Amino acid sequence: RKEVEQDPGPFNVPEGATVAFNCTYSNSASQSFFWYRQDCRKEPKLLMSVYSSGNEDGRFTAQLNRASQYISLLIRDSKLSDSATYLCVVLYTDKLIFGTGTRLQVFP
Amino acid sequence: ETGVTQSPTHLIKTRGQQVTLRCSSQSGHNTVSWYQQALGQGPQFIFQYYREEENGRGNFPPRFSGLQFPNYSSELNVNALELDDSALYLCASRRTGGNTEAFFGQGTRLTVV
């Protein structure tokens, strides 16, 4: 079983849609959780950290369920510029472990 | 711009050759990690250095080795290159401990022919 699992997609959604990505992790002792965004042929960049109580940053909402070892990212009112790959990242024994990424394509 | 720089940006090597990739970490960051990203995959953890010592390694053979220098810059060395080593190699730097963000360099795209 992979340490961090994501649905690779692609998710094709129209502008304005709401889309949700899910991620599961295998190590219950994982310490911290993040969502990174990666544009085509570019390096990953931090989108947001994920806190136990859930957190929101504008159109983006992240949630963590430690009991189920599950992380989610919700994007509301999708923009064309949201098209990218979204990487679920877990900090475990002080090492960042990445999921395969979920590809999002927003169309007009 | 993250302050993490990698060199070279692109490289073509022949199977069996050796390659050295370099990374300058962001000021104040003491931990450097290296990742291999094949097309369509997420970054795979190769190894991590903290204060010049390797403190974690992923599922990569010994022909992948590294160094970290006193200024926290780092090198990734790959010996006996194989065709499957063709990938984007990413370097990430951060301050160890806590919920700290990792910053990535732009990567080195290695092609083995």
C-alpha cells in the first residue's frame, strides 16, 4: 500500500464549479499535512497547510480526519487558473511524503 | 522566487555515465531533501540531509548518493545511469521541526539516452 494515495484524475470541471479531492495516508503517526500545487513542468508550491480543525483560505478549504487517516481539499468557484496538479503531502518522521497528485482541468 | 536554486536545469547523459546535480538551499534552512519525479507521477523521496548528515532515505539503490555542505547546499550524485533514471529531480529546503513549509527549486530535468 502506498504511503499517500490520491485519485490521479483528471478532473475536468467548468468554471465556477466546486470540486473536491481526497487523499488517504497509511502512517497513523504522521505529523503534519499539506496541499501543494504543481503546474506543468514546474516545481511544487505550497497551497496550504492542513490543520486538525480544518482551515480555509479564500476559495480553498482543507480538512483532516486523523481517525480515518484522510485529507481533503475543496475548491469553490473554480477558475481557469486553478488548472494544475494538486499534491497531497504528509510529514512523517520528519520527511515529506508526496502522493501521486490529482490533475484538475478547468474549462470555460 | 523561493531562493532555492538548482543546476543545471537540463542535462542529457548516456547510460552508464555518472551525474552530479546541485542545490543551493534557502537562507536559514538546515534540511535539504531530494526527490525524483517521473512523468505523470508524484515526487518520490530519495534522501534527506540535516546538518551534513543523511537522516532519511527512500527506496533508491546505493548508486544514488548525496552530500550536504556547511552552508547547507547539497549535491545529488547518480552513478551507472540507467534509462529509467530519466526524470525531473527536485531539491526542497526547509527548517526542520514543526509544521514548516518546504520550498522547491525549479528542478533538473535529466534525460538518459
